Amino acid sequence: MAAESTTAPILKVEGLNQYYGGSHILRNLVFEARLGEVTVILGRNGVGKTTLLKSLMGVVPVKAGTVTLDGADITKAPSYERVKRGVGYVPQGREIFGRLTVEENLRMGLATKSGGTAIPAELFELFPVLKQMIGRRGGDLSGGQQQQLAIARALAAGPKLLMLDEPTEGIQPSIIKEIGRVIRMLADRKSMAIVLVEQYYDFAAELADQYLVMERGEIVQRGRGADMEADGVRQRMSI
């Protein structure tokens, strides 16, 4: 676990509210994410975790509150502008392009870069299976391989903030372990902040530098990752 950080937050969320129709989905959320740290957001289905990431990515417009990235207000910025500014997003369900090859999917991650930008060789070092399957269609990969491809695609543009929505969902244990290793390695380089939405407690606890627990659209508990067990987070998640 990282020591208490004194660096300025790369992401600041202040007073974030979100509505769907008449339903108040997110309620006055306030939190920060710093370089070199994994911020884990836990909570059962339907508490607003995915809506939160979609709001931070600009997939759904923020109704109230502010989102600041590296000191710049991106609250109303479109998704493509957030990618240009350094936000990477791995959505729930992966959403890779099944008809495109692994190489073509990775090139989609470079869409905001100038034409001819090479796929970073590091992606194949992080996920060697992708190099082996470079010409295979995304839809022909296993679920775990597709998840690795989705993460690599988000990393292709070199984000300073990486957001992942339940990357362990439907994935075999060996690949869950591999994904966890990559997330920790990326955070430890201190050049990226990682926000991880997760329901799998053990995976979250192993990676968390700080944690947030959501219920009914609110953050009801927060603390350092090292304190999750003592703070009773496991029990709260199992109720």
C-alpha cells in the first residue's frame, strides 16, 4: 500500500449529483484521486457506481457539481476531450469491437493521437497474449483476453487517470490475478491515478490505497486501503 500522499490530486470531484428522470442517482459525491494511488469504489449493484464513472467520462452529462482533472475544469467537456486531456476508461462489459482485430482495437485507443502513431510496445509487455493474437478478431478472444484488450486500449493514449468498471466480472481467476498485477504496477510508477469500481472484495482490498463505499448514490464510508478489514468493509459488503 502507498504511504499517505502529499501530492496534489489529479482528479477532484465536488458536489457531484446525477439524476435519471425523477430519480436522484448520485448525491453530493466528493472525493479525490492522486497519482500513484488506486482509489477503489465499492458497493452493491444499483448504488450508482457505473453512473459515477460515466459521469466522470462525460458519457452522461453532470447535472450538478464539478469535475477537475489536473487543475482544469472538465465538468462539461465531451468524452473525446477528456480522452485528449488524459482520461482512460474501461467500461463494464469491456465493449471492445468484436469484428475488429486486436491490432485495430488498440489503434482505436490512439484515435486522439496523430495518424501514424505507433501502438506502444509496452502494451504487449503488460499483456503478452495480445501480441500473440494481434491479428485475431476481438470477438474470438476469451472473456479474460477481451478484458486485457480493453485495458490495453484505454492505456494506448497514455492516460494520467485510468478508470475501470468491474474488470473482474466474468473473468477466470488466473487472469484476475494478472490484471491485478498490472494495475498495481501502473499505480506504483506514480504517473497515473487509478479509479477502480469493484464488487469483488478481496481483489479490491489487495489493490486499494484508498477506498470509498457507496450506498443509494452516496459515499457512506471511506478510508485507507490498509484499514478496510479493520473498518468492517467486508462485513458491510456482505450484508
